[in-house]
Amino acid sequence: MNVFIIGLGLIGGSLALDIRREFKQAQLFGIDTNEEHVSQALELGIIDSAASMDDLNKATIVIVSVPVDISIRVCQQVLDMVNDHALVLDVGSTKEAICDALASHPKRRNFLATHPIAGTEFSGPKAALEHLYQGKTNIICEVEKTAFKLQERALEVFAKIGMRIRYMDAKSHDKHIAYVSHLSHISSFMLGKTVIEKEKNERDIFDMAGSGFASTVRLAKSSPAMWAPIFKQNKGNVLETLEEYIQNLQQFRELMLRDDFEEIFREMENTNHIKQILNGILQEA
Amino acid sequence: MNVFIIGLGLIGGSLALDIRREFKQAQLFGIDTNEEHVSQALELGIIDSAASMDDLNKATIVIVSVPVDISIRVCQQVLDMVNDHALVLDVGSTKEAICDALASHPKRRNFLATHPIAGTEFSGPKAALEHLYQGKTNIICEVEKTAFKLQERALEVFAKIGMRIRYMDAKSHDKHIAYVSHLSHISSFMLGKTVIEKEKNERDIFDMAGSGFASTVRLAKSSPAMWAPIFKQNKGNVLETLEEYIQNLQQFRELMLRDDFEEIFREMENTNHIKQILNGILQEA
């Protein structure tokens, strides 16, 4: 089984580590425009060999794990080059644009649109973690458009690395993921920005920051190269969530301005039941 | 050494556990208006005996760990009742109001205003954790107003439980803590609210939430009884941070509306250096 990973970062690298463990016979090939990432992936044992796009005709599985803007073009190229029995999957955080772009590709049935919901705020091959996907959810979109045998091949990989599968149409995926993932990144980046701007001349103030601040601002360490294209591709949904979030913050502000701390208490109490909702979601990746 | 803990929650309970470990001769007394918390604290070995305010004349140290609105009244009462050699300290997240309220108390020199920056999103005696304060920062305000011998007594306790001490005036404390703690709680509560409101009819959508969402929304599990009074007491500073935060979010929204994803990239890149700033802050309490 020849597995090609295109994009040797956190997501692709972690998949490679789990596939190596679960499929002893797998040969892992890596492709990345960043030469340093290729060397690191070789050193870290993430891949067996560096490869190029010309080698793709011998691929059994190709995993495309690059930023979502580049992914569309890369997936098209990959589909052009693979043999008729290869499985090509992307792992991006937006699904509508890529599904639309590949809809009429002659090898559409070789492609599976997936979104393994796992990660950390770090990036690059050094951020790759074994067991990152254990117990996590993988959203598969437009499954009916993928050849049945290739669906089976993908499901075997995901089952062995411990993922739960959920099927969803691409439009719904992008709408809901804006709320439970993309908005969190904006709230965190802007929180980081607000505090850094204010405290730029008083760096030792950060000694006062506790674990609560660290937790809310953690995602502000995320890669702009990954996230700017996500916001761009999911613009409509992200703007909707962002506007609702700003509205809620403004309402909170107005409650404070008119000293209605009883209503603020009730608001917080109502939101407290996020405890139950979050049961089962791991605190840390 | 008779140590009284008034308010047997996460903060007071955790202090009691560490004091018991480090001071073998300490007798720990607990006072709480919540009878169930008193029973739990006895069962969990957090305190040796339940006590009442009438017992305070035999106290060596009194730790007042109740919500900041109640704390002012309780500290006044405690100072009225303790002997001349007792140390009374509060541990609240706002310092100006309590320092002002106690400024002219005849036993002001028995009082030390502290803010141990540690905690989790949970509350009550069952949330108490040993070693919660290890390596964390404790802000002490208006230290010069406390009797020197009582300062020494407090510092011995804080040193033994592993805290770093920083001195600050109460006004500066409240200003900076609004940025690095209070604002995080609002951003998290409103993020939780936004997502719950939107997804209330589609609860299984939360299966899509990953560790990133869990991390940014963690503080939305915090106790409203603790946080509403903090926002009230620190209203001016909190409003200032909230307004700046809303402004930054609005600016982000405008960049998205005019498709300026290059500027969005740069904004995120600039904020990324929060990585360095956060070095040394523990991810989890």
C-alpha cells in the first residue's frame, strides 16, 4: 500500500504516524513545497521517502493536507495524475468549495471529502502527534459521489486510527463548523490582539495571566497560512457567526452600562449548561 | 496555628489542602453559609471542624474566599472579631473596592489584600485541588498597610505552597487583570451563548466541536455567583477592555467584508507572537 501525504504538517504528519503504526506494510511518501519540512518528516520517521507529483501514478491513497485555498488546485492535479484505483482525500476545514470545484472532474469517484476534527495550535511536521485522531470525529461529505470500494478503503483507515464517522452535506458542514470552530479562532485571535495592543509597554503584566487566559487565547497561536484561506472560503457563514457574536458582546456591554448585573448573572447561568454539551469533548487535543 | 477558611469553594478549599500538607500543626476551621459545602469539606478532609464567626477570636489566620461583593462585608465583620495578632486575608479578583472599604478600619493592619491567580472553571469544595497554587503568581496590594509581622506570616504560607509574589497597587491590579482575566471570561461566555443559541435545535452538531472550541469556551462553565460581582466591582476597567475587544472584532469583520484577506493574514501573524508571551503560563490550571 503506497500512501502519499501532500503537505507534511500537523494534520498530514499525524495521519502518517497513525497509518504507519496500523498498516505495517504501508510505504509512506511525502510531498511538500517546503524542503525543510520534507527533511524533518524524514528525520522524524513520518515518511519513508520524499516524492514528487510525478510519482503519484503508483499511489494507493493520497492524502492532501495543505491550506484550503491550495488544496483545490492540488486535488485537481492529483486526480489528473493518479491511477483509476487510487483513493484521494482532502482533510480541509471547509468542504463546499472543494466539493464544487471537483464536482465534474472525470475522476470525481476517486475523491473523498473529509474533515477530521482534531488538531492543536501548532504546525509543521514537528507538531505531528501519534493518536491525535483517537476518539475524534471525522465528517465525510458527499459520500455517495465516491466509489464504494474507495469509501471502504478510507473507512478502514479511519476505523483503525480510532475515528468516529459522521456523514453530512458540504453546505451544512460549512455552516455548523463556522460556529463550533471558525468563530473560536477569531474570538481567540482578537482577544490576543486586544491584550497585546493594550499591554505592549508593560510586558511583565502577562505574569498576571493565568490558565484561563491561556486557554481562551490558545488558538491565537494558530497558523495564518491555514486560517486566512478558511475564513475566505467560508466567508458567508463566518460573517454570520461573527455578527451574532458581536451582537451578544454589545448586549453584554449594555447590560453592564445600565448596571443590570442580575440579568448578567442569568445570562451566565443559562450559558453554564455548555458543561453538559461539552461532556465528551476532550479539553485538549 | 488556627486557620479559618470562610468560603469553602475551589479557592479556599485548595488553600486549606495545601496549608494542611505544609503546616502539620495547623488546625483548620471552616465557615460557610452553605451547609452542604461544610459537610463536603469535612468529608473530604479539607477542614478539621466546622466553626462559626463567634470562634474567630482564636484565629491565627483567616482566609476570606467568598464572592467579591460578599467579601467586603465579611472582611469587615472578621476584622471586628479577630484578636490583635490575627492575619486576615482576602483572595478576590478585584482589589480596589475592598482596599477602599477597609482603608479606615481600626484593624486595617491585620488585613492583607491578595489575589492568588489560579483556578479552574469548577466550583465548590469538590473542585478543591492540592498543589493548585504551585508556580502560580500571587498579587499583593497595599502591602505597606499590613503589619510587618503579619506580612511575614502570609509570605511564609505563600512560599510553602509554591507561589511567586508580585506587589502592585490596587488600581493597577484591577486595570490589568481586566485584560488578562476578566475579558477572557466575557469572550468565553458570549462565545458559548452564540453557539448555544444558534444550535439549540441541533444538539448533535456539538459532535463537530473539537478541542479548540472546548478550550475557548471552557470559562463559560464558571460560576455566575463569583463572576457577576467581579464584573460589577471592576465595571470601568472591564467596559474599557470589552469596548476595545468589540472594536477589534468589528475591524476584523470589515476586513472580511471587503475581502482583504492579506490584512487578515498579517493581523493573525502579528498576534501569533502571543506564543512567546505565553511561555511560562501553564495551559491548564
